[in-house]
Amino acid sequence: MKWGIIATWEMALEGVIKVSNGLDKGMNSADAVEEAIKVVENNPKYRSVGYGGLPNEDCEVELDAAFMDGDTLSIGAVAGIRNFKNPISIARKLSIERFNCFLVGFGAEKYALANGFEEKNMLTKESIDIYEEKKKKIIEGSISPYEGHDTVGMVSLDMDGKMCVGTSTSGLFMKKKGRVGDSPIPGSGFYVDDNIGGAVATGLGEDIMKGCISYEIVRLMGEGHKPQEAAEKAVEKLNRELIKRRGKAGDISVVCMNNKGEWGIATNIDKFTFAVATADLNPTVYLARNEGGKTRMELVKE
Ligand code: ASP
């Protein structure tokens, strides 16, 4: 039986390894996505997701996360949530709500508290040190704000053919308080329909949103494109249009999988890592780069 999971950035590997054993034994894709993303959220070494995430301009960690079920098309999302350990679990729980399934800021925190989610101060000593150091450099003018980011996003397929996606991020480093990126926005940061497949994105949310790129990739797969073709087509088009109309394009990287377990990725940057595992492929990390408009891939770690 087919199963698979694909995720943005090398930081996802540990979680992918953990749940690939489960998927191979019949774990469902919703649990797989939630469990694997929690591994990243809980590790302070990963500075752009969950505990130890990148602070906003007020040195607060405000997190965005989303969960989508490709069978029911249910969506749950939180944005700008503070002081809760696992935003992905809150997003998943919200996805079963008929109303009020996307909550922001204080409303999201109130819901999380009422529903028994674990509270935690997500700011670490390391994040504060990085904040202080970068703030100094920004004032000196040697770096520009918004340079640090990275979202963990995952698409998973289980042996029953069910697909789910999830995202979790602290968004752009030094973002304005209340800023929300693409990651919790349906169609932009994520989309899945298990009649077709799913996609997730990472990069500059403000630009990713302009192309609703995750929905676009699923739409292209639905028209019959293979995942790799769909991912490249969507990234190339958005990158080209942004450059044509606005003079520049921010970072855009995507991973996707169809309901046969075939996968694809694309990027407009020169260093995008991702982790993937399927029934036929042990958990593996690849490095992807954009060379002259085409995405090239090389093996990093098996
Ligand atoms: N897309 C995220 C955001 O803009 C950041 C990232 O994926 O690097 O919030």
C-alpha cells in the first residue's frame, strides 16, 4: 500500500522519520502531520518554529499554524498566538469546528486555554540574544529586518488514501506585531484535496499570498500535471509575474504530493532543503536550488 510524507526544510527530518514508521504500519495522515510537526515545534534548535521561534519587533514569539484534512476539506488555523506549546495541535482541533475555525491573537489564546492546551513561554534565552544582536545590526544598517524565517509544512498520505497538510511558523523575524504570513492562510501556505493531492509553501508570505500558490499547485495536479511539473509551473509563474509587475520576487519554495504518493518540489532560491519518505523511499533529505528558472535537486542525507 502507498503512503508518503513530504516536508519543507531539513529541520523536518526527525519528525518525518518518527512518523514514517507509523505510516508504514497504518497510522492516519492527520496524526502523522500533527506528530511530525510537533517534533519541530518542540525543538528550540529550530529557530523559526514553535519553542525558541523568532521574535517579532517587540521581542514576543507570535506563532501561526494551520491544519487541513483532504477528505472533509476541514481547515483549522491560528495566527499570532502566544504562549502555547503546540500551535499545530490547536489548529487541528479547530479544524473540527463548524464555525470559528480560524482564530487570531487573544481569541486563539482564549480558545487554547479553554480547550486544555499546554501553555508555555515560547521565548528562549537564545532567541532573546539573537533578537538583541540583530536589532543592533539593523540599527547600524548592516542587515535588513525580515531576513530570518522558515516554515515547517508537511503533506501526508496514509494507506487508506487520506491526505492531510499542516504548517507551523514564527513567521518573519522582527515582523510587526500582528503580522500574519501565508502559512495559516488556506490556498496560500497550504491546501489539500485527497481526490487530487496537497501542497505547502515556505518563503516570503507577503509574496506567496499573491499567487495562492498551494491551491494553484493542487489545481494543476487536478488538471493532470505530475507533482513536479505542477510545483515548477506554479513557482515559475508566480516568480515571473512578481518580477514583471513589481521588479522583484521574495523567496518561494513549495513541496507537494498527489494521492498516489508521487511528489514534487520547486523553489526560486539557491538553497532549499526538504525531507521526504514514502513506501518506496526511506526518509531522505534533498537540497533543491533554482538554476536558470529550473529546480535542480541533489541528495543530502539518507
Ligand atoms: N512563509 C512564512 C511567513 O511569511 C515564513 C517562511 O516560510 O519562511 O510567515
